[in-house]
Amino acid sequence: MNSMVGQRVPSATFKTRQNGEFVDVTSEQIFNGRTVVVFSLPGAFTPTCSSTHLPRFNELAPVFKQEGVDEIVCMSVNDAFVMDAWKEHQEADQVTLIPDGNGEFTQGMGMLVDKSDLGFGQRSWRYSMLVKDGVIDQMFIEPNVPGDPFEVSDADTMLNYINPQAQKPAAISIVTKPGCPFCAEAKKQLSERGMAFEEISLGKGIGIRTVRALSGKETVPQVFIDGDYIGGSEALIAHLEAAEKKAA
């Protein structure tokens, strides 16, 4: 798995699906005159790719764009139907998923590997790269060891290369209940500040026991930021206002 830093990306044509029709997209259309981050992986719907690799790039996409990246591309030796289904399943609206179904681009990158022992056939080795106007500026290639290593091709490593001081979004989760006015207020406070969050709504299979296990409380909302327990809506407002005062 040799680095191609300083070389141009391979010329290839990708069979994508747009509005129910096959549409050819070329390497030149993707890369020429643009700054593009690419991460390539063994396959859609596979564990590491679905749980970590794609979701984190999707989460950090706005930060990459603030740092001058025009597009984030996920490449895999899968067909267009599989890639489109995976994109919808993952709700990865910030990343462009490109099907390298015949492995043409991946072979040109020297990253095509035989996964026949898993019944996968030819697939891509896991790597990421920064491409500027079609020329590879940097590559992060996973070590050539057995299995599916995932150590250096992640979104955070790439972002740290582009700008170690880039401000990453906080990881925010909020436990809510339908119809709760305090929950609505907490979500409003976060949304007005442009702070993305994941919502855990009480319902089937998720009850007050979950709230008690996580926070020791029996009321909602309960908010967590970057691993820290914040509390309910009033505690959240106090936390946000204190952070804003400190930053002023």
C-alpha cells in the first residue's frame, strides 16, 4: 500500500444513480479545480464503516467546509444501488457517496485488495486522502496488517492535518418526552445557537428507568455535552450563558 502523495488521482468514470437513472461522473468532474477529502473503505453496511468511519466524516463535514474543503467523498467498491441505500440508511447528507463498482479508481490508487476469504471479492483497502485540483496532497493509509485496521484514516486525523486548531462541534445528547414543554425549550436553546444534538425520546422500549440510569433523575429533559452531565432545561440555559460569558 504505497502513498501517491504528489501524484494525480486516477482517471475513472463512476456509474452513479441520479433521479432513477444511471449518470456517468468522472474523476475530473469531482477533483479538477476543487479541494476534496476522500475516504475509501471496504464496503457499505459493514460494521466499522457504518458505526464510525462514515458517521464521523458526516458529522464533521461543516467544519471541513469551513476549512476550505469543497466536498467530502466516500469511495467504495460497491454498486450505485448499494451506496445509495447505505447513504439513506446512515442519513449521511453531508457526504457524497461514490460507487467504484468495477474497482477502476481503487486499482489506479493501488488500493485494490482481495477479500475473497470473506466472500467480498475485490475491495478497497481503507485509506483517506486530501486532493487539491486533482493532485494528492496527503494520504493516510491503514497499516498492512490482518483484519480491518482503522487507526489513521478517520475524520479527526484528516481534520487535524488540515488545521489542528479547527473547532469541532460538541457531542450533545438530550433525553426528552413527547409533549414536554421543558424539553421543547431546551431544544430551542440549542438550535438557536446552531448546536447540533441527538435526541433520545422516551417511548416504546425507552422509559424513565433509562433517565434514572443515565442521570439519577426522573424528569426530562436531561442534557449531556461532551460526556458531562448538564441537567434539565434551566441547568442547560445556565451552562450555555456561562459559556457565552466566558467566550466574550
